Amino acid sequence: MLTGFLGFIGRRNAFLSHLGLRRLLEKHVTLRRLENGRVALHVIAVEVLSGAERRLSSGDAIEAVLASAAIPAVFPPVAWNGEELIDGGVANNTPILHAAELGADEIYVLPTGYACSLQATPRSALGMGLHALSLLMQQRLLIAIRALEHRVRLLVMPPPCPLDVTPADFARADEIIERALENSRRFLEQVPPSGSSVPRSMREPHGHAISEAAVSAARSASSRSRET
């Protein structure tokens, strides 16, 4: 509560401390340095002043994950080699272009999707902010998919779609996880032996819902047309 209050009045640059997340990582992460993994591991963060992406390939694994998870305003930036780093999702939430630059010729993507079937706009400020951020991340991913699908073998698994749950709503998390699991299983069973495979829902922005306001406006327009 104190940290959140200090953040609200401008005495801190984040509402939460990252000490709880650090304790969680120290308990479960056994890899201590990124370069010592049995499989090459690269973590993406963003330099807070310039907005430039930083690909972390060596160094303290805990600090790297903390930097990559430092959601702006939620967690404080993490010091790394004289810079302050924040969540890589700010610039590139699905950094598949980095994978291609590192030499990958087959890339699997498991996108989380976005709320493409909302019946109305989010009512809370937090809900609206998170929804807008998810749209921004989706747009960036679509651009990366278009840039890569003919350069490497790109296999993009279908996210839950249609989806009518905002990023701020965790009440149906179990249901969404199960849907994503089933979608991925079906996809992997039918994946072609060669070439890229990208579901239609991951090729362009789309929506499934028509808001009540739009329906009402359409009915009013139709009524005026008949009267005329």
C-alpha cells in the first residue's frame, strides 16, 4: 500500500515493488546466468529512455527476467549495464524477428490473442488501457508475421478466437487455457510437413461482436429510410 501510494503521488516510478517477483524467481529458476543454459536463451527488454530493444543473451538470469517483466508503472525499471530496462513487450511483445536474426529457420509462435469479440468497450480505466495495449501488441505481431512467413518456416498456433474476455478479467482463465491447449493440439496434429502455417485470425485485425450502440444506430437508420 505504501509503495502504491508513493507511486501515485510521484515519489516512486512504479506502483509495486519487484521484491515479491524476485523471491518467486529465486525459488524456481535454477539457471543463474543466461549463457549457461543447455539451450540458447535470449530475453528481450527495452531501454527506458530511448525505447530501443535490448536482447539479453548473457548475464544474471534473474535480473534479465525481472527487466523483461518490468511492466511500466507497475514494476520499477531494472538496472543493466548502466541502463534502465523495462518490459520488452513495450516495443516487441513477440520478438520473432530476433529469432530470425539469430539464425532460426523454423519458428513456433503461441500467441495469446486479444479480445476480438467484446460486446462493448471496457468500462474501467485499467480495462481500457490494457485492451488498448493488447491491440497494439497484436498489430506489431501481425506486422512481424507478414515480414517473416516467406523467409522462415513460421508456425503460428491459433489463439482462442472469438474471445470476449479483456486482459483485466481473470475469472475465466482456466477456460481460456483449456481452449488454447485444444486449439494447439489440433493445429499440431494437422501442421503441414513444410512451409509456414498462419491461421486466418492472425493475418489481420478483426472483430466478431457488434455493439448495442451500432445495432441501435443501424435500426434507427433503417427506420428513417422506411419513413422517407
